[in-house]
Amino acid sequence: MIPSMTWPLDGILRPVVRTIGGASGIGLGQDTSLFRMVGEVRRYVSELKSADDSRLTDLARQLRRHDTPVAQDDTLLVRAIGLASESLRRTLSVELYDTQLLAGLVISRGNIAEMETGEGKTFAGFLATFVASLASRGVHVCTPNRYLAARDHRRLSPALIRLGCTAALRDQDDRVTQIQQAHQAD
């Protein structure tokens, strides 16, 4: 059963983003804070637009230094998603939709976000990848499609680099040294 959402855009978002399970078992219907957080991310992104790239990097480094895991603190999570969104805007000239921000928040909290083809899963996944990278334990994004993996790495790596992260692409044909180097990336 898909949990119902109580929010003004309910009819628009229901088919786009649904959470299934998660560590706490909380569905989107019980967690309206995510919708509030989308607005907070929007406000934070508008503040970031006047910051230069070195400021974005500094803010990302500050998030990395927190003792509290970013995904467990709403304020830190809003900042992380906002930084990642602004970095994507500067790198690829894209403004993320609310559904993409919402999906990034959902994934960052350990839930599954279901999105239809063409709704921006790549960008939502990027947001969650950045949040996870702040724990400094390494993040692996896997896909069975070599072409899409290479394309997304090429497109999204500059946005991660802008935030002070490293990124690498690993292929099944890589040698041991290439694999080891890739595993050293954020």
C-alpha cells in the first residue's frame, strides 16, 4: 500500500515520489517535514546564488566536520541539498524541480524514491550522493548500464568537484590499481 500524502500538491506528487519502507518504516504520509524542507532548500539556494564557488566549497567542508550525520539533522540536510542543487545549477545550468529535491531528501533519509522516466532520477540521486559523501566513508553509485555510468560521471563530476569532493568512474574491465584509485574517491 502506498502511503497517502497530506500536502497541497498531493495530486501532483503522489505518482512521482513515494517512499517504501526505510530503516524507520516511516512513509511520506507520516513525514510532512520533507515538504517543509523543500521550501527551506529553495530559500537556502536563493541565498547561495550570490556566493562564489570558493564559498560553496567552504560551506561543504563545514558540513563534513559536523559530528551529527547530515541526514539525521534537518538543518544540515537542507544545507547539503541546497549546496548540491546550487552546484548543479552552476555546472549544468539546471534548476531542480521540487519533486527532485523531495526525492533527494527521501533518499538521503534512507528511503526509496520512485520516479517515472524523465523526472530527474539522476539529479535526485546526485543530491543523495553528495549528502552521503559528507560522512567521508566513500559512496558508490552503481548502474548496470556502462554508457549511462560514463555519461553521468562526465556530467556530474564537475558539480561534485565544485563542492570539494572527488569522483571516479569504475568499470568492470579496470585493473586492480584503477579500482583502488576509484575507491579512494569521495
